[in-house]
Amino acid sequence: MSDEPRIHLGPFEFRPAAMRMSGKAELADWKGPLQFAIWCQRASPWWIGDMINAGEDIYGEEFAAVWGETLSTEMVSRYASVARRVPPQNRRPALSWSAHAAVARLNHAEQRRMLTLALKEGWSSDDLHKNVRDLVAEQKKSTP
């Protein structure tokens, strides 16, 4: 018997690299599990970053043994950095993790302002990244 994790939602079984279905699910049965899968995909960078930061705060460098070779050092660093720099109260679930990565270098008030603008204007993460770059360049010009 496999020890890989599994989550069952109705006739759907989610595994690390597959989804299996028992029988033929009714059309109405697909919405919840599909929304769950999308929600997990969007939320997981935050979960990973927050867990890495909390684990490192408690255990220091020793915590690296927990994730082992599951994640690259680069991804661990990115997830942890964005999660550390963008506090939960600034995060907007309707925006991608990449959008939040674009504002991570800003102060918290500017993060909130830019994320709110991104939602209001319908900016993609690329649009937001460009607008943040322009904002930072403008701030540098006005600073003696």
C-alpha cells in the first residue's frame, strides 16, 4: 500500500501528481473539488513561505533538513522572502502570488496601495511588476 498523501472529495481522489475519479461524477459534483484544487494552487506558496519562516524562527538553519530536496534552495528563498515581506493583512487572495512578489520590496502602505490598484484596474502580475518598477524609479528620482 502506498504511503503517498491522498485527499478525497466526493468521487475525486487527489494525489501528489494525479487526480483519480471513481465512477462518473455528475457535472454539479465537479465545481467544489475543482475550486479546491485551484485554491490549493494559489494558496500553497503562502503556506510554504509562512511555514519556512516559522520553522526557521524556531529551529534556525536546522530546519532546512525538513524540506530536504523537495524544494530548490531558490524556491525556498523566494517563498520565504515574499511571505516575510508581505504580511498576511496585505495579501489579496484574488491576486496571484506573483503579483505579491512584485510588491514585496515596497513598504507595507505602498504594498496595500499597489495591490488595491491592481485589483481595481485588473492588472496582471506583469502589469503590476511594471507599475512597481516605475514607482520605485520615480521615488529614486525624487530622493536627493
